[in-house]
Amino acid sequence: AQASPLAWRLFATEGVTSVFLAADFVTVSKSDEMDWVALKPQIFGAMMDFYASGEPVLSEESGSEELDSLVITDDDSEVVQMIKELLEMRIRPSVQEDGGDIVYRGFDDESGVVTLQMQGSCAGCPSSSVTLKAGIENMLRHYIPEVKEVRDIAADDEEMGFETPW
């Protein structure tokens, strides 16, 4: 949250436990004890006040120039290029509709395992394992025979996600 003035403002709302910032949406998670009916106007107000202030969402020292994990690079094998293209074109839009995102972490040629990281509202969501296995894994295995399995790695510190700073 040190890198995002917006995240700091949202964390000032009692009950906010995490904030995920993406290019065109913000996902806010709450503690189990809090009710969305009470939190929603506070969160909305904090966001409106923030955007009216004209402050940048990320501060200059945030290091947000990191390359998107789904960008195809010259170093990617043909299989990795196909995996990234399917993730970007067919899977990521659906995941983002639910307030999350997907990060490509790697592919092991020998075992056929694709490693991904679910972010935002998809990280830790009970249905994300179903999305991962029934949706993502089935699609990748259908179009790319080299893929045998898809695994999610839970990140301790998401790149653009922030946990409560206190």
C-alpha cells in the first residue's frame, strides 16, 4: 500500500482487508465481520474523493513498469507462446469480469505443468480452484497437448495487490 495513495485511503475504511488494483478496475475485500451494506458507501466515497483529488493511483516509486506476464517475448517457446495467447485472449477477460486477474508464472516442458497465480478477488476464492481446473486447465489441455496440468501458486505478496498495511 506504500506505493498507492488510493490503497491507503481504502485501507483507512474499517473492515477493508485487501485492495487489488488493475488497469481498469479495483477489487476491495472485507473482513467477515463487516457488512457490505455498511462498507459500500464508505468505499465508494473514498474512491470518489480520491479520483477528484487528481492524485496518481500509484506513486512514482511504485515500480509499476513491470512487464505483463502474458506478453509474448522472443525467449518464449512455441508452446509458451500458445499458452500465453490463450490465457490473454480467452481466459483473462472472464477472470477480470469477476474482479481478478491471472499471472503466468511458468511452464515445465518435462512435466507439462503450467504454473499460474490468481490475483484480486480470484485469489483464495473457493470457486477459483474450479475455475483453474475445470476452466483453464481443460481449455489449455484441449488446445495444447503438451499441457498436462495447471497449478495455482499463492503469492505472499501480489504485485499489484495490497494487504492491510497494519
